[in-house]
Amino acid sequence: MRKTVLLFARPKAILVLAVVTLMIFGGAAFGLVAVTQDALETPNGLKSRKFVVDPGHGGIDGGTNSQDFLEKEVNLEVAKKLQSELMERGAKVVLTREEDLSPGNTGPDGKGYNYRRSLATRVDIIEKNKPDVFLSIHVNASNRRPATSGAIVYYNKAVPNAGLLAETVQKYLNMVTKKNGFKEHKTQATNFYILRNTARPGAVVEIGFMTNPQEKAMLKQETYQWELARAMADALAEYMSNENL
């Protein structure tokens, strides 16, 4: 009799064990789904925000160049990658140029080219679109100090929140440059044309030094360009999430 009871008890025990297991793992799975859903719904600071990204130079104005390096090309590549990152996170992005042309000037041959008109056109684009933030992308140079490396973010201290923006972007870029063996920098207040002629918060971002051989080689690599773009996108997400803005 005892043996019979045990035989009939085993299926019941197996059933109980199966139910308990389902409850444990089912609950864990539900928790995982809930966490994942929460992560998807967490505000990233970028959704529905608007940005203007300015790839410096263009057309006949090549920027800081060398025999195998054109600043205008690197600026555009990084700007487009930043645009892609921001749009993927729900932001709206306007580029001041999308090809090898200088804003406000026609044709790459430089006929009738006017540097001041180019700068004024970039400012006009910013003012017309009224972005939450604008970033102007450039590459630095220091012929006298070829060992100098790293990204530097410039801002106009007269514009509200521009300092906070610059510090946030600088922080994220410093993480990238430090990881790759380049120098960390502090932000610098300055009076560049594009910064002083608009009231929109913005920054000029010198993403590295083409006069440093190692950094120059990295700046030409797509993987490093993506690193820089993602760092700036992360910085903008943090900045836009700041409750004190």
C-alpha cells in the first residue's frame, strides 16, 4: 500500500515542482520584460529636441589641412555620424552643409567665395531653425607643439547655459580621448563669430589635433569618428535632461 501511495504521489510532486518552477522563472521573465520596458520608456533627453550641427569649412575652404588630411572632410564625416546618432534617439537635426560646399557660397571652385558670408550663413541657419543647441565641428592644429592632442570645447560665456553645455560635451569627449591615449582638456571661453552672433546655446568643438601624428591617424578612422559622435550625443542627452535649464 505504501508503495502504491508513493507511486501516485510522485506525479503530484512533479506537478507541484513544475508549477513552482514556472512561477519562479515566469516571474523572473516578467521582471525582465518590465525592466526592459522601463528602460525603453526612460526619457533620454533627446526625443523631439532640435539641433543644428555645423560641419566646419567646406568647398574651397578646406580648413586645417595636410597632404593626406582635409579637415573639411573629417568635419563632415563626424557631423553626419552625430546627426545619425541624434536622430536614432528621436531628435531632429539640421546640418549647415551636407556636402563639400561652403554655406552661402556656390560651387567648390571658390568663384566669388566670401569667408564672412559663409559664417553669416551658418548663423542664419541656426537662427532660422531655433535649435535647443548647436555644435560646430572642427579639427585643431598646433604646429609648434605636435605632441598636443585631445578635444577642446569652446563657448561664449555671455550665452546662458553655454558653459554647462560646453562642460558636459568636454566631459564625454575627455573620456574618449583619455581611453585612446590622448590628452584631456578643460573648456575655453572665447569670442568666435558663430558663438557671439547667436543667442542660442552652442559650442565649437575641436575634436582633436591633426598635427599630432597618432591622433591624426585616428581622426581618419570611421570607428574613432563614431566614438566621438556617440560621446557628443551622450553629452547632449545629459545636458538636455538637466532640470535647471
